[in-house]
Amino acid sequence: MRVSVLIKVAAQSILRNKLRTFLTMLGIVIGVAAVIVMVAVGYGAQSRIEAQIRGLGTNMIVIMPGALNQGAVSQGAGTFNSLTLGDYEKLVREGTLLSAVSPVIFTRLQAIGPRGNWRTVVNGVSPAYQIIRDWPVASGTFFTESDVRSMRKVAVLGATVAQNIFGDVDPVGQQVQLRNVPFTVIGVLARKGQNAGGQDQDDVILMPYTTAQNRLSGWSRIGQILASTYSPADIPAAQEEIRGILRESHRLGSNDDDDFTIRNQDELAEAAQSTTRVMSLLLAAIASISLLVGGIGIMNIMLVSVTERTREIGIRLAIGARGSDVLTQFLVESVAISMIGGLIGLLTGYAGAAILGRITGWSTSTPPEAVLIAVGFSAAIGVFFGYYPARRAAALDPIQALRYE
């Protein structure tokens, strides 16, 4: 039987029972749409995390204090403050693969401005911090090495801090008070938004690390060292170089564990995306159950169709149609129903993802491979669940089929 004839017969059969056909493909429509929406949400979340990680800086390496062990149990990175300004200075002197290095001295204080108080994070850093984080100023300037050496009382505000304590007024040239110490605002950072952990990166005040250490914190050790490389390809070698320099600085023996932790952007991104990836796969798996249910619905309806058309099948077989022709006919009908349902589900999924993104503000993005997989899977379901009814139709005895009432 020619392909054109098979398609014509399948189309006639599908259009003969429009309501039943629609209800049959409804399961496929819902399944494909659910998969597309779930994948769009998951892929959009991963893309957003990747963008946020890239927004942290350029080729950035994060060096954190080591882990404190109590009773042979590690308390996690950062529990043992092992980093000093001597480590930072040694990295600046000896790091051949590092384009920029900056210490980060953390403290949290109440900032007082003309519009009131705002509790925020204060980071003491070097001018290289701006290069590492790739963070331009929206107004004013960033402080210089001269400001660091002279321990000037200057500050660069994040956009959130500037808005909350100065309002719509440009704060450059005005003063902000931290722990009863007045600081002159010399710049306001451009907005960066939230990081992968959901924290507002703009809720920060930056100042020379020497000023933060001597005027605010008084700590001799620092909470973090940031570094960047000349290119992404240099990051693995730079991490090993940093490790060697810090082990020498901390006088660690060959059998001693590192008392510091080194992370790069790829590792940070992997950690941030792991939970999202698992949730995306779980949601997609749950949504795929709808496709399975839709396939079972197709098989049931095709079995009913075989029963209803037993005499028709008997006549075809009696006048010379082969069993393979009947098999192909019913498979074409099953695949057509499944494919049409898949395409409708695809359009519904795209619309649903767009509406969900608009209502919730979530980032949604559908990768092309997800479209191919969804449509291909719907076609495969048509073949898989349509084969048994088609095989049953092809195996009918013409004489028994003609006698069927």
C-alpha cells in the first residue's frame, strides 16, 4: 500500500471521530507541555546562575581560610582563620599567573546617612578588587593605592546602600558614618543584583583594607583573598601556584593538610547548579509520567478502534491487503495522533513557560534539544503504544473478521 494512501486512510479515520481523537491526544498534549515548562524553568534557572557566577568577576579565584577539625570532624571551610595580609603580599610578589590580587576584610556595621541608618556589609579591599570583580562605578571614582597606603577614610557605596541612606541624591562628596567614624563617599558602584545564593551584591560598602583594619575591625587576619588570572586557561595552574605559595607562607610540611581552601568560578557554579539540576531532572521525570499516561490512552483507544473496525479489516484482508499493510495503517494513525498531540503540547508548553515567567518573574529558557526530544519522544510513544493494537489488527483472521458483528 502506498504511503499517500496510508496517510489518507489514517487522516479519514482520525477525522471521523474528532472528539475521541482530541481526548486521545490530550494526554500527550499535557505531557509534552509539562515537560517543556519544567525544562524551561530548570534551564532558565541554570542559565541565570551561570550569568550570576560570571557576574562575580573575571577569571576569579577565591581563597578562603581553612577548616577547623574538632574530634576528627571537619567544621567546614572558613572555621579556622589562617589568612593574613602577609599571605596577600606574598601572592602579589610571587604570583606569576595572577593578574590581580585583593584581600577582603569582612565586617558588618550600621551605616548612618542623611536619610537614616542601614545595616550593611563593609569590605576592606585593595583597588585590584574592582578589576577582579569587574565592577565599574556608576558615579564618582574608586579609591587608589595611594588611598590604601595613607589609610584614607573614603568609601565606595553599593547601589542598595546609597539608595537607603541617601535616597535619590548623589552621595559622592558627602559623608557616611561607620562606628562613629566619618567616611567621605567617593563613588557609587554600578548595580550587580543578586548572586547565585540570592544575596544582594549591591548591599555593600567598600573601602581601603588598611582603613578597615585600623579604623573598624582591628583584625590582623583577613576573611578572604580574591585573585584573577590573565585568561581562563591559566586558572588550574594558578590554583596550584597559589597553593604552593600559601603552603610555604604557612610553613606546612609535606604531610600537613592545607589550612586554606581554593575555589574557582567553575567550582562555584557547579556547586550552585547541582541542586537546581537535580530538581530540574526530578520535575521533568514527574512531567514525563503524563507522557506515559498519554501513551496508555493511545493504546486503549487504538484497541477500541481495532475492535470497531474488525469487519473493515476483514474486508481489506479478504481483497488482498497484506498483514503488514494493516499493521502500517494502524501505526500511522497512532503516530499521527501522537505527533499532532506533541506539536500542540510543544506550543502549549512554550506559551505556559512564557506566562509562568511573566507571572512569577522567573527566568525561563527552552533549549532546542528539549524540543527535539519532546517531539521525538511523542512519536516514539505513538510507535510503542500503537504497535500492539496494530499487530493485533494485522493478525486477525479474515473469515473471523468478516463474521464479526
